Amino acid sequence: MRTGHPALSPALSPPALTSVLLSPRRYRGLTLVLTFLCYTSYHLSRKPISIVKSQLHPNCSALGPNPHNDSNSSTWCSWAPFDGDNYKELFGALDNAFLVAYAIGMFISGIFGERLPLRYYLSGGMVLSGLFTALFGLGYFWDIHVLWYFIVMQVCNGLVQTTGWPSVVACVGNWFGKGKRGLIMGIWNSHTSVGNILGSLIAGAWVSSAWGLSFVVPGIIIAVMGIICFFFLVECEWCDPEHSVTPGSGPLSLSGQSSMDRSDSPKEPAEEPEAISFLGALRIPGVVEFSLCLLFAKLVSYTFLYWLPLYIVNVAHFGAKEAGDLSTLFDVGGILGGIFAGLISDYTGGRATTCCVMLVVAAPVVSSMLIVCGALVNGPYALITTAVSADLGTHESLKGNAKALSTVTAIIDGTGSIGAALGPLLAGLISPTGWNNVFYMLIAADVLACLVGPSSAGLVLAEIKIWESKGSNRDGRGRERRWAGGQHVLVSG
């Protein structure tokens, strides 16, 4: 069909189509919503494994006699190869196949994310992640009982899921400045918990009837979201396709120049800065400290993510679906914690102090009060992976080179992912000795997150000194004293 309307012109690329439908000032909101939905689908596709574990090795004696023969075997309803006494170790192997691949891939992903168009990189990763998630579930329908198949699917999925976090943080960081970044990203980062909740509910709907659908349906969802992302995501403010001279040009040209540079302008286009190196990103003040903090914080969070439903089944003797639904309380707390952490850090200006205080308070409640624990554990986790990463990726030492954002994000989250891999592994090894020992391990990790993180490098002390200096520069009416023109000038505070 031929028409003169630009939205139907075959020459227009997906971002150009978006520019027809939305005014430029609405790109920011569109980017926030799209990246939220994209990463919600990432976590939605990660959650089913924790829900399905209790179905792969259920309590068969509670289901009555074996309908297949007269045997009284207690594992007749289990799914081989998870029907042996070592099923917890095998579940730990499944978790680590994904998490180790994710941790290794994350350090590489940020480098690719800086050098490839984020829209293509993110969309391709989502479609592939949907494929591998669905293939894991198809093992149920294809009656596959070999461990290596499920391990390979987990490894492949872990690698392709590393495309998500550096890409979405870079997109949001490109559109939002540092003003109220903590609050905005605290709200936006609730996609992690929303994805976990939706993943639990979707997986729980089929876990007792056909657990393969618990993976196939989330796989379809993330793949569809990847296609939507491809057609509508605009990567950055200076990649606004409405500034492009050539119809149909994407967010970035093949030469790497932004569409703003190619617009009709009397000024010469500025030379685009080179992407920062891995070692260069490590030299940014705070990157190493917050990376170590996230390592232990993510260890705690991901242990709950992968083992909480099984713990509820074993200790409270709930069914698989009920345990999955109850485990969402931890993620509800995570939503509230991320928002409060962002709000408090914006108000006080103390990202490091906010993280440390929440981690210290979290230690006594790790083994109880799921909502409170989720808020206190996931609050620092959310703050570090969003606002802190974005702040460090646009640090003043970079002199305006925003290309560090993806690499810094990948380093911090990649280090955290090492902890995410260790947590479920340790839980699988320790749980046979008693669940109390697992919680002792989580409490120790929570304390270490505070000790080896920002507080160890004096970042908390530095923030306290800034607050003290601001307080001493105010008069009795709360007005701030600033030095200007050789004298103190009072500014209303």
C-alpha cells in the first residue's frame, strides 16, 4: 500500500517511526517505560527455576502410592536426574551454570555495549534469552532426563542475559541527569522485583500440571518484548531521530556519529570520545568499593531468589504454588527498599552512607520478616546498580566522556554477579547441615557488604564531613554561607 504518510513509509527505520508517533519531549518517558518492561521480562524469565525446583524433586509420599507399580519409592514422582539424594547439589549446579556464565559474560558485555548500537544489542539478547528459556522448558515435553541439556541451556541463557543490564542503565543514564537520579532510578529499578513477582506467579500457574510451560511462557514474553524494543527504543537524547537529515537513519550511523551531529548545523561536529578501557573504568573513584559491596549484597539477594521457595516448602510444608506466591513478599519489600534508598540518598546526598546503614540494619532480620528483609537487602542492591553506577559512569574525572557508563555498569554488576553465583552454591552445600547455617552465612555476607564496601575506603566518612561542612556554613535561620567576591554571602536554604 502506497501512501504519503511518513509513518507508513518503508524508508523509515523503527526509531524514525517512533519520532512520528511521539514528540521529542516524550522520548524520556518512553525510554523509561520501555527499559522498565525490558528488564522486567529479563527477571521474569530467570525466576521459574526457583519455583520449579520443588516440583522436580517433590515429596512423593504425600501424593499417595506409586501408580506405576507397587514400589514404595519416595522419589517415583521426581524428574530424573533430580530424583537422587544429591538433588540439592544438582540444583546448585543449575543455578551456578547460569550465574557463573552471567558473571563472566558481564565483564565482556559492557565493552560490546559501548561499541554496538544499544537497540540492536538489547533486542538481540532478549530474543535469544527467550529462546534458551523456552528450550529449558521444552525438556519437559521432549522427556529429556540428562543433566547436561539443562546445564547447557542455563549457560547459554546466562551469557545472553548479560546484554540487558548495561544496555538499559546506559539508556536511562543517557536521558536522565544527576538531579533526582536516585529517586527516579529507585522507582525504575523496581522492575527487578516486579519481574520476580510476575515470574513467580506465571511459573506457579503451571508448576504442578506441566512445569515446562513455566519456562516456555516467560520465554515467549521476553522474546516479544525484545521485538517491541527493537521497533520503539530510542537510545539517547542526542540520538533523537528527528534531528537526522537522512530519513530512515537509526539512532547511530555506521560511522558512529550521533544523528545530532549529522543535522543541519553551522558548527563542526565534535569528535566523538573513545570508549574507556576496562582498567580506566577501575580507576574511577568508588568503582572498586561499590563493586565489592554489591558482591556480598547480591550474594544475599540471589540466595533468596533461588532458594526461598524451596526453603518454604521444606520448612513450612507449603505446596509449590503457595511457596512461590509467598516468596514474592521478599520482592515486594525489594520494591519499597529501592524507592526509599533512592529517595533518602537524593535528599542527603549520601549514596554510600545510605547503603551501609541499610545493610547494618538488615543483618538482624535476614531470617525473618520477608518484606522488611527484602527492603533492607534490595535497597542498597538497587541503589548501587542504578544511581551509583550511573553517577560513576558520568564521573567528573571522565571530562564528559559518557562512553564509560556501560563499562562501569558492567564492572559493578559483573562483580556483584560473582556473589550471585556464590550465594546459591553455598546455600546448596550448607543447607543439608541445616537451614539455620544458611542464614548465618547470609548474615555474615550482609555485614561484609558494609565492611569491605564504601565504608572501608572512607566514602561514608567523606560524606559525613560534607554534611558537617554544610551545617557549619549555615546561619541561625538556615541560610547557607557561600564565599563569593571576597565575602560570605547568605543564600536561602
